[in-house]
Amino acid sequence: MKKILFVIYSYSLGGGAEKVLSNVVMNLDSGKYDITIQPYADYGVKEEETPSHVRVCKGIVDMNQAGRLEKGLKYFLVHFLPGILRKRYIRDQYDLEISFNYQIPSFLVKKTPETGVIEWNHGDVYDLKNKKIKRMLQKRSYRKADRIVTISENTKQSICELFPEFKDRIELIYNGIDVGRIERLAQQEAPAALREHSIVFIGRLEEAKRPLLLLEVIRRMHQNGRKISLYYLGQGEQKEELLEKIKEWGLEEYVFLLGYQKNPYSLIRQSKAICMMSRSEGFPTVFMEGLALGIPFVSSPVGGVKELSNGGRCGVIVNDVEECQEAITNIVFDEDTNRRMREACRQHIKNYTMEKQKEKIEDLFDRL
């Protein structure tokens, strides 16, 4: 049995990479792999579904209990002296160590003659372009990787551009999704009944996801006579600012903050589209979940949306507020367009099943 360690930034924040890891360990062959998950940070927002045979360790930093000094010290150590943290928190020996994203998780994995290393990137690395120290640290980390997994063509291209010396180590593995499970959960009783012309935003209410920009789109649509409703599913530091803008723009009857939803699928299936204008994404799980339920999306040009959009048949990629407004109008208010896209979504998601992802992952593991 191969002993495997996954190192992830957090396994308790409800993020996309966390959900992907949960899906991966739920589907890997328990008879072939002895799996441990080591988070760097504990947030306590969401407990990911994890099979009983997978060990989930306590995070290195408790973000709710640790003081500023502890957080700062461990942040310094993980970047420049990760061996000190490993001596305390990662003591076992593994056949394969996998950093389940770049930067912090990748600094914590260790290459030895007995241990293979995989660095798994869930988004592009263009943000490192003008950050000399972080780019240098990532380059040092990539040197110890046997393989670098990317989840989209965009992610692959970003590494090839910034770190061309490692292009031969890159392996593209698309995320997979359990369509049947999502369909079953979508049939559960919904916490709210969405209006007829509704869209949903799913994610952290933070600047990187640009929830305020989407609110601006809705404001302009209402000014043009398009009475559309928007439901935010998530929580974050921009909640109060969103509430202020909703009140200022007189949108209280049309825009709703429903908070974090453990099961968002019963809400997604009622909507006309999922809409997000993020600055950066990997291979957005929320859009894949929407496709599984026949729900198209509108997105900024990030991560794997090009592949998921299926040439515009399942999603529309937009660059600004005007394009976003036009795309939402077409999808939400044109019934023929919405029906065609729904049908295309259900067909296209068959290219991203858990079975296909599992086959590629186990093949990679067995080669190292």
C-alpha cells in the first residue's frame, strides 16, 4: 500500500481546492493508498466530507485562536525555514507527498530518495510575475517536484511562461465531479425559493471574487428595466459593504445575502445562471456543479472557464460590466437561449467525470 500525504493550505474554509481534494480522496482506491491530509491553516468554516480511512491532521495554524505573533512566525518559517515546521507537524515518512496548490503547501512537501513529490496547481501563477521573492521561492519548490499537475490549459500556460525550465514536468489533469451525487442533493428541500429571473453568486465575499462588481451589473440592469434577482451564497469581509450598497441603490427587494450554504445545489437548480467576475480561478468547481444541474454561467476570463464554456454553448466569458450585463440578459430573459444552454451543459459535463479524473490520478501515482 502506497503511503500518501496531501498538504493543502486549508481544509476547513469551504474553498474550491478543498472540495476537489474531498472528491479525490472519496474516490481513490482505499486498498491501494494510505492517505493523510495535512492543512496549514484551520478556519473552522466547513468540515469537508472525508472517508473514515483518510486521516485529517490538525492544521499548523489555528486562524481563530492563534495570536498575531504566532501567525507571523509560522508564516515566516513556512516560507524560509519549512523544515522547522515539518519536524513538529509532519513526522511520518511517506512514499508520495503532494502539495495541493502552489506557494505555502508546496513549501512544506519534502523530496527524498524514498519520497516522490507532486506539486498540484489549482490556478494560474501569473500573480507571481512581479513578486520577485515569492517567484524565487516557487521556483525553488518546483525543483523538487517529480511532476507538476495543472487543472486547465490556462494554469499550464502560466507555468510554462513564468517557469519554462519545468514545462517537461507538467501533467494536465482536469477536475472531476460526481454528477449523480449533485443531482441527488439538488432534490433536497431548498432553504429559499428563488424568483423566476434569478442568478446566483457562489463563493467568498472578498475582493478577489469581486462581488461588488456583479452588484454593479445588477444595478445597471435595473436602471434599464430588467428586474433581475441576485442571490449571494457565501460569507466574507465584504458583506457589510455589499449590504450598504444594496440599500444605497434600492435593491433590497432583489438582492439577497443567504450566507454560506453547505448544500447550495437546491438553490443553484432554481436559478437561470451562475455569475462571477473573479480576478483569478483555477478550474471553477461551482461552474462544474452548475453544468451538472444544467445551469450555464457567466464569468470573467479566468482559469478553466474556456474549457467549461464549450465555445459559448455552456457559459459566456466576459471582460467588463457591459459584456456581463449583455450576457446575463441573454441567458436569463431569452428562454430559447437558456433552454439550449441547459441541454448543452448536461452533455458537456460528461467530459469531466470523477471516473476520468480518478483513472488519470491513479496512473500518475502508480508511476511515481
